Amino acid sequence: MSNKIEKSKKKSSAGSTILFSVISIILGLVVGAIALTMAGFSPFEAYGAMLKGIFGKPKFIAWTIIMSTPLILTGLSIAFAFKTGLFNIGAEGQFIIGALVATMVGAGLDLPAIIHVPLTLIMAALGGAIWGGFAGWLKSKFGINEVIATIMLNWIAFYLSNFMVKTTWLAKPNSEASLDIHESASIGIDWMKGLVGPATKVNWGIIISIILVLIIAFILVKTTLGFELRGVGHNKDAAEYGGINVKRSILQSMAIAGLLAGIAGAIQVMGVSHNITILAAQEGYGFDGIAVALIANSNPIGVVFSGLLFGAFKYGGTKMQAMGAPSEVINIVIGSIVYFIALSSVLRIVYTKMQQKRAKGGNE
């Protein structure tokens, strides 16, 4: 009986979370519509152009998925850390390290594709895991807050990547880009280009991402490791009292989070850019991943949908420029959605009170 009640509570909680996320998205679109109206544009025409830019042609859909893939993985990285009680602000730096390592392995070695592709992915994942794990070690060993540590590591990764592209064997002559990776390290899908156009960078990244999402969901729910990590996230003192090694769990959590963001960087290089460039500023994949994780309520499966939503906004939003509307409106929409998600606790209180009033009215 108690199991049934517990399951019904979980279903109710999941349903309300989805409801609040949908409400937040709608409210974000309303705020964007107000901004468009104030700028002198019709929100219906602007959003129509955006939707057409997402679904109008097969290549638009393909580009939406391509742009969503790194967001799904950085969102998954941050969601995983959230679930274990940690705030991984370092997905940006871990993404950069993953991209850098993938470029080094992809351009520096010439191997058969059956070896080169998995080796590149594994080495990039290892690079991201070390970068994230270092922040976890600093927290577990010295009590250094992971937010501060990961922010600092983001900048170290940023300047390390630029240094490698500028001054080492990776530098391409007379260019601000690195050498291109070999074709044997690419994860592009050539046969799909006939359907969506030769310029579209269709790749296996989305499949890899979904597989990783399922693995992480399985680890969190069905394994001892996941139980321990979630236990530390809920209550560190209780977890330690129960015999869980909290310091080890913190290190493991940040290493796995870094691994996921590192793979995101690798997929971007292996499937889309085929090299890295000197960065004028951080690209924002890790920071966008925070918003993706928030919208998904740190649910690994939900991250796929929120990542696709963000990718759609980012790609489709550029199509509004064709009618003269500022594409920056999309940033307003995304920012508003995150804001309303953050206020979801307030919405939950209002929703609960409304239900209680209805129940009282029904009893009377």
C-alpha cells in the first residue's frame, strides 16, 4: 500500500514539474512577444518565421538537431551534478578541454576510422573527466567551493586552448584556426547529405547523446553508484552516517559531469567544426547547459527535450532576422524561461492553494 502511495506521489510530482516547465516556456514566449511588439514587429509573424525556420525544410530540422546536441550533453553534465548536490559551473571549460583533446587526437594521429573515432571520443571524455574531477578533488580534499573552482578552471581551459592553437604544432599557418582533424576521426553521416544538403553537418552526435542520457538515467536510478551519489546530494551527513564515502562521491560526480561535457566538445569538433579556433570569448555551451538542466528539472530524459527546445530557439531565432526582427529577442525568451523556472516554487505554492480552494468548494 505504501509503495502505491509513494509511486502516485512521484507521478504527481513529475506531472506538476512538467506542467510548471510548460507554463514557464509559455510565459517566456509571452515576454518575447511583448518585446517584439515594443520594437514594432508582429509577434505572430516573428514566431511564424521562427517556426518556419525550424520545420520549413529538412535541412532546418537537421541544423536544429545539430545545434541541440552539445546543449543536451552540457545540460546532462550539469543535471547530473545537480542530482548529486553539486553545482557544475565548469561545463564550459570541460567542453573546451574536450574539444581541444579531440582536435589533438584527431589531427595528430592517422588511424583507421574504426579505431580513430572511439579513441578520439575516449580521450576527450578522459580530458573532460580530469578537468571536472580536479574541481571535485579540490572540494573533497580542501573544501573549496565547486562553483569558484569551476569558474576559475573555465578561464584556464579558455586560455590553454588559445595557447595551443597559437603556439604549438596544432596551429594552422596564416590562420587563427587549428589543423583540421583527419577524415578518419569524423563522425559525419555522408549519406544523409543527399537528403538535407551537402553543407549540413549531419553527424552521429545526437545518437551518442541519447545513448549517454539513457546510461546516466540508468546509473542514477538502478545502480549502487547512483544511489550513493543521490544520497550525498540529498543529505551529506546522513549519507556519511550510512557508510557512504562522501569525499569519493564528490570526486566521482564531478568527474562524470566533466566526462559528459568533454564528449560534447569532442562531438562538436568531430561532427561540425573539424577544428578549433582562437576564442575571443567563451562560446557559452556550458552556460546554456545550466538553463537546459533547469528547464528539465535535472531529469536526464527531460534534458533531451529541453536541449532540443533551446537548439530550436537558437537556430530558428536567427530566421526572424529575415523580416527585420532582432534575433536577440530569443535571448530574452530564454532568459525569461529560466527566470520563471527559478520561480517555479512560487508557482507551485499558488497551484497548491488553488487546488485546496477547489477541494474545499467541492466539499461544501
